[in-house]
Amino acid sequence: MREYLLYCTYCDEYSALGHYVEKEGHFEGEYSLLHNERMQSDELLCRFLLCHLGHHIKAIPNRTDEFSDILKSAKRFKDGEIDKYVEEALLRKQAKDKDMEMDRELGKLQLNVLCKMLEEEAQVVAKLPTETKAEAQFLLGKEEGLKRALILLQDLMEKTRAYYK
């Protein structure tokens, strides 16, 4: 897999981009030995670019002598802070995942409440007294519509339950 470095020739400093994640549209970012993770964001890339504004910057692919030479001799951008940045990125991802899980649970609750409301409404409509055949037909149609909506909602709940366990 192709990985890249951004190298500032003026400052003799580099930042590892990692490889490009095509389906997400970003580079993996710097790697933290402490966390055994990549940043999965472009935060340090942006900071690197801002710090080296106006400097000559080169993108260097791996599997080249230049790539190896830069790793051996150049300074790594924000070397002492990379673990902190990766940890912050991991915490943001955990918070985002937690929020998404809360949204899913809230959605499940809303579907369950709606399901119960439809059941109760169908029961109420079934028990309503009627005075004419037309009224009875109307209420029967309303009851059947509620039951059909309930069946569709239950199917939806079953399908989403399979995806979001």
C-alpha cells in the first residue's frame, strides 16, 4: 500500500500522511506507537501546512530512497505531541460513536412508542359504536389502515434491529 510523507525542505521537517483512504476521502495521518493507532484525520496535515506556509513542500511516496533518507535525518513535525493528538482523535471518535448509539436507541424508543400508539388507536377504533353502515365501513377502513401501518412499522423495526444490534 502506498504511503506518503510531506517534507518541508526549508525546515527539514516532515509529517507522515499514511495512505489515502479512498472511500472516506482522507489520509490516515500520523501514527502513535503508544496507542498503536493512526489519527484517521487530517488535523496534523493542516497544522503542518499552516506552519510551513510559503515553504517548499514535497510529497514523497514510500519505497523510495528519498523517503528512507527523510525518515532517518529529518525532524518529525510535532513529534512529542503526536500521542496526544491521536488520543484526542480517539476520544472524539468514541464520543461520536456514543452519540450515534444514543441516537439509535432514541430512534428505537420512538418506534416502540409509535407502535404502541398505533396498537392502542386500532383498539379504540375497533370498540367505537356506530349508528349507520357507512359509519361502520369508515371505521373498519380506519382500523384496517391502522393495522396495516402497524404491520409496516413492525417490519421496519425488525429490519433495523438486524442492522443495529
